[in-house]
Amino acid sequence: MCGICGFYSPNLGLSATFLDAATRSLTHRGPDGLAVWTHPDNIAGLGHTRLAIIDLETGQQPMRSPDGRFIIVFNGEIYNFLDLRAELESLGHRFRTRSDTEVLLNAYRQWGANCLVRFNGMFAFAILDTEKRKLFLARDRTGIKPLYYHHGPEGFIFGSELKSLLAWPEVPRRIDVQALTDFLMLGYALAPATCFRDCRELEPGCYMEVAGDHASTTRYWRWHRSEDHSNGHDPLGVLERELRTAVAEHLVSDVPVGAFLSGGIDSSLLVAICASNGGSQLHTFNVAFGEADYDESSYARTVATHAGTKHHEIVLGTSKGELETVSKLLDQFDQPFGDSSAIPTYLICREIRKCVKVVIGGDGGDEMFGGYPRFMHADVIRMMRRIPRWSLRAIEMALRAEIGPGTDVRRRGLRLVGAAMEDEESTLVTLCSILRAKDLAAIFQPHISLQVGGYTPRFQFNSAHGDPGGSELIDATVNSTLPADYLRKIDVMSSSQGLEVRVPFLSNRILEFAQRLPNRLKYSLWENKLLLRRLARKYLPPQIANKRKQGFGIPFDTWIGKDGRREIFALLQRASSPIRDIIRPEYLRCLATQFASQEWNRGQMSRYSLYQRTYALWSLERWLDRWRPAL
């Protein structure tokens, strides 16, 4: 985990004066070193903050090529750098360090942009070609490492976080209403937009080339299913081999490595494989909650005992939440972020950093291997769309009549029926959203509604037949939700503590395997993660391999207690709250009252939905109050 930033301004419209401030804004990402480099003509500059993981003594950045032509700043890890180094040495390249940074730099010198398809790792980097006066930037396939930029008349600015861009006075602070709508609907903004209209995010699997006043973006990789239905290979054996290889690659480090252990299948399987690789005793980490619906600590302890790890458990009771801590972590995102699971992620990262500065995480398993119930729900909805519309309306009326099934069943049924009656483009968003698009007009102030117009979801999914279901929702989840929500959350929360998180499920070979794996081996209408469960049964106790999916969340409403709920209520009700310029006061009052009193219509909204909506509004208020962006 490092921080990178820089500028490129051949017309000298930007001053190098602000490069130091931009770099210092990223010191939490790299507490082991800080350095800047500026071109003699002031046309460009690069900044870097370092978390030393590999080649602790000679891997400093910005790093220059031997001839001085190329300068690089790099955030991430290249896991196959030793193989690439051997190949480059055979082609005549010589190395002065043991770092993967120098391998990356020489790979670009040798192959140009084609080097990207050779990298197995997580990365965001920038290389300046001083001879051609050209800047090259790239981001890894799935968006594990972030990269933001601003391109204006004065020049080009980039950084690992938005705060490094906003350190420059040339970057305006204006709201992107479309990104803001994405946030309210989903809990996060979707790349390439950010909630700052003049700041963009380089999309995963893309690179940029900037020369003079021109900047172009090219995609070099995209998740795309090409299911292999042949019976000529053993998918379980292939998955086991590839996952063991990926884990071994991700354990390479010059410092100790730990592991997240939620108690779910993905993290438990990775821990078991890590332990089976031998070596020193692995440190594992888990958060325990006071409510059974949110607590998997007993499962985590079972796995830790089974794998022989040194286990650390953070115990969080109820009514002990610290709003000051949550406010601090919300500020780390630099734009609104509505996923409250950032709270336990932040707390566990803070604890982990006391022991290690590299940790293995299970992100990608649910997304690629069918772990979320919404995938099977999408298939159910596809079948429901074949039912006559009048029949769906009759089912809806019956569910609203409050007879028959219990409250939770009726509410879920109404959600599925409502999604089935949406147009095809909106169905997938409906399954993943916090709000419904048709409710936006009643939530936004009228002048904001005019700017939004008709909300158009921007999920990336592939549907040749125009009838999206579970397969297409997997596409949308990997392409959009994974980088915008889950990976963003883990990057921001871990980097705030100077911690690096590695994700073996997102290694190249696992990605390629998952793209070929037929859906029938991912999930059914009755069970999720079919193939992963089969592998888990080989490595884990039955109660772990067979347990149902349980999200990594927090009982936010009870954790902050009555006083915390009242404080959020007061914050959202202040006449001076900037959120009131965007959100209707009557909506704020209604939602905040229900949250504070814990009294609401459970037939219309779940407990989780209520506190997620409230948390999202609190996040928005914090962002508006901190940055004061213009509409």
C-alpha cells in the first residue's frame, strides 16, 4: 500500500508548489517514506509515499530508469515479478534493486502498454517519458488499487485519493449530480464519475496516455463470461490448484502476513490454504458483535483452531459506538459512501496494523462464484417477467393485504414483484439499490430533480438476449459493484491505517477460471457457491463449509445506541445542514425520526434498509459540510 500523485503541465499552467502538499495528504497510505521528483522544466512532477513490503532498503520511489528517461510512481504489488525479471534479464535488462517497481518500469520500457497483460497483481502507477514528454497511467484489472485524475486547461493532475487532487487550487469543487444519484441509489458512485464533477476515476482494466493537451483512455481487460460446458476437465481440481498457487503468490513478502477471518467460506478457505502452505504461524483477525444475526465469531474461532492460527478477536458490544470514530472514517472516503460495513472494516484494520502490515482478504469470492442471494433472485425475476402483468399486480395486491406470509416474507416478495415489473435495464439496479428510482422525486429538492431528469442506471452488464438474470448480475457485480463498493471500502479503510490488503481470488488465473465456469457450478435456486463449497469441504469442518451466507455488517442502530441515534437525528434536522439544499427536509425528518425512535412500518422497510438509508444521508451530510462543493 502506497500513495502516488503527480501533475503534468507542458504549458506550465500548474505550479509544482502544490505537489508537496498533495503528496503529504497521502502519508497515511505510506508511512515508511515520502519523496517527490520535479522535472527540471517544471512540466511535470511525481510524488510517492511508501509502505515498505518488498525490498525494504532499495525500493524507494519515484524511481528512474538507468538512462534517466523514464520515472515511475507505483502503488501495489506484482506477484509474478520474479518471472518477469528473469525474462527481462534474458532480453538484456539489468537491475539495481530487488523490487517489483523496477520490474514494472523495465517491462514498460520493453513492451509499452502491452506490458499490462503480463502483470499478475494489483496496481495503479504512472510513468513519465521525459524524452517524448508523455505520461502513462494504468490500473489493475478489477480495480483493487484506486487512481483519480483531473484534466483541465491548466494541465493534468492525478492521485491515489481525491484529497490529493483537491490539494491543488486549480481543481474546482462542484457536485456531479449523476454520481450523487448513483450514491443515493446504490450507496456509492460509479466510475468513471466521482461526486466531484471535475474529478474522474480511471476505470479498472484501463490505461491512459497524456501528451500535450490530449488525453486518451484505452481498455486492456474486461470481465467477460465465456462459459466452458465441456466435461473434459475436473473443475474442482483446477480451482484447487489455481487457488493454492494464487495464495502462495500473495504470501510473498519481506514482512509478516496476516489474514482476515470473518468465519464465512471465502476467508476461511483462504486461511486454511495459507496454513497448509506451512511457514510461521499465521495471525488471523475477526470482529465479534453482541447480536447473533451479525456475529460469526464462533465460526471464526472454529476455523482458527482447525488451521492452528494465532487468532485475534475484537469484541464490540451494543450501545458502545463512537460517532467520532465513524465521522473520522467517513471523512477518509473524500466522497459520500453509504456502506456501513466500512465501520467494522475500519475497526479490524486498526487492530490488524498493531500486529502486521500485510493481510490476506477474501474479496472476489462471492462476486465471481455466486455467493450473493440476489443472483438467484435475478433468475427468479426473469421467470416472473414471463407472467402476465395483471397477474403480477394481483400478487402485489395480495402481498400488500397483510394476510398470509409474515412481514419479512411479504416485504421480500414485494421487492421481487416490483423488480419484475421494472423495465429490463432497471431490474438489476432494483435488486442492488437502497432506494427505488421512482422515489427520487420525493427525496430530492425540486431543482436537483430537474438536473437528474430520468435516472439512468450505469451498471455494466452483458446481455446479448436482452433478458438479464443472474449471469448478467454477476457481470454487473464484478464490473461495477466490486470496484465501486467492496474494493473501495477495503482500500480506503486499510490505507487509513497504513495496511496492505491482498486478494488472492482476484489473481489473473482465478479470474480467467471464474469467467469460464458455468453458472450451474456457481449457484442454484437453493444453494450458493456450489463449487467453492465442494472445495471448502476438503479443507474445513462441515459446519463452516455448509453454513449459509452471512454478510459482513454491523448492527449500526444498536451499536451507536440511543444517544447516537439522537445525535444523528439532530444533525440531519439542523436548519444550517447543507444536505437540506439537496434533500427535502420532510424526507430527512421522516427518516431520521424513524431511525431515532426505532419505530417504522416493517412491512415496507427492513431494519437494515432503514439504517443504511440513514447512514448514507449522514455520509452525504459529512461530505457536504467538509468540502462545501458547489451545485
